[in-house]
Amino acid sequence: MNNILVLGGTGFVGRTLCEKLVERSGSGDARITVPMLHIGRAGDLITLPTLDACSADLLDDAQLQRLVHGRDAVINLVAILHGSPSEFERINVDLPRRLAHACLAAGVRRLVHVSALNASPSAPSRYLRSKAAGELALRQPGIDGTVLRPSVIFGEHDRFMNRFAALQRVFPVMPLACAHARFQPVWVDDVAEAIVRALDARPGSVPTIECVGPEVHTLQQLVRFAGQWSGHARPVIALPSALGRLQALLLEAMPGEPLMSRDNIDSMKLPSVASGEAPTLELLGITPRSLDSVMPDLLGHRDGPYRLLPWRAIASRR
């Protein structure tokens, strides 16, 4: 599969994936196309060989159909974690549905989609219910689809460990909602590698993969690790449920993307850990890296608030 369309290639997972796809293609005639609403968001992606960045509106059916036409495979990383019910429906549900229809119309069978652990029509949060609906929309006759369901993803530019590390440089204590929520964090490189290997897997052999790391941690432990490894450890205070929802409500009212929302709290009612009912990364021959084998180096070598080690420095040590 040499002609691949990557939707969401400018995001956290997308940038690592694009590098791996370029490595996979070598110096051959493979092409990786990454559409984006504003071409200025391409950043260093435009320097990658065999990668084409283009401007496109994925919510426009005609443009989506043109993008899909002639591809060997399509990878969808586009999703939102925060938003209104209509926004969840438009991005997490309707886009996968329209993408599946565009693939069927163009004769593109191979489709890899990144969802989330605990995605289910009966899940307690809008986010998880919308991810389940998006999965269902993609499972069409004629589509050879693989769904990856990751737990929280960590890495050099994540918005999870890095954000909690940044907060502990500023605040003397960390009041925390859902402190005992459980996660099985997975490294972004392992998720990206799983997507690449899923592309090359035998058709129909890997319909669903749960992407998890080797260890389970509570949210409170993860926040403490972020402070410890960044050199700014603070006391972490677990909030009662009512205060946690109030904190989330206040965070939602702040400008920009919230650190936590009430819908996130609803998602954390379910442990974000492997279910034991679906294959994990090992099926693809990947031995996942643990959180403490990657993040201490990244968080411990900061030069200012947001500058970390050079891009993918940790990967070279693998």
C-alpha cells in the first residue's frame, strides 16, 4: 500500500505516524497525503519526503471524495475530546460515516480508524458514545477496517503528562477530580507503529486492537509522576465527587480547550484499561514501552515551559 491518505496527520499521534509512514516508504514511489484546513498548520511535516500536505475541508463531501479517490488505504485520526453534543456528532460520528461512504464509492477497501477504550453505545459519557457510533459507521460491507482503541496516550508533545507537569510549576498544590480513575497509558510511538503494522496485516485479521501499555496507574499516580519527573512535585489532593464536577465546570468556562470537563469525568467512571476481550499490541508484534521508560527523560530535560528534548529523541534510544 503505497498511496495513503492520513486524516488528522497534524495532531499529536498524526505527526509521529507520518514519520513512521515515511520511514516505511523508504525512497520508493509511495505517497502519503495529509489534508488540513489551514496549510500553515503543516509545520515540519512539509519537510518529510514522500509526504504531500494539502489544504482541504473534510466536512465538505465533494472534497472528501476527491481526497479518497485512488488511495490504497485511508487512516482516520480525526476526533474531538471536548465539545457540544452536535460537535461530537459532526466530528466523531458523521465524519467516519461520510468517510466510509466515500471509500466505498471510490473502491478503497482498507481503512484504519483510531477510536478509544470503552467506546460503547451504553458508555456514561458523550465522548465514548460518539466514538462507538463512529466505529459502527465505519463497519460497512466492503470495508476492510481496523479499529484501534487506545488508553491515554503519552509522549513528547502530549496534552496529558506535559500539561500536569506545567501546572505543577505554577501551583503549590494539585486539587484533582477522579483521582482514583485507572488508566493503562500507551506510548505514542507504539500507537503509531500499530497503525503502520495494521496496514500491512492480512485483510480481516485485526478488526479491533486495544492499545495499552504494560502498567495500570491511577490518575493521582500519573499526576504525581508528572510533577516528580519535571522536578516540581506538589501535593495532590483528591476531590470528592461533587467538588470534582464543580472544578470541571469551572475549567469548561475558561478560554481555550479545557484541562478537564464534566464529560471527561463521566468517561473516567470506567477504567481505561485492557478489557481482556480484544487483542492488544502484542498481536502486531509490538512490546509496549512503559511510562517510566520514556517520560522521565522527556519531562526532566525542559528548557523553559514547553521546550522538551529534540523531536523523537527518545525513539533513537529504543
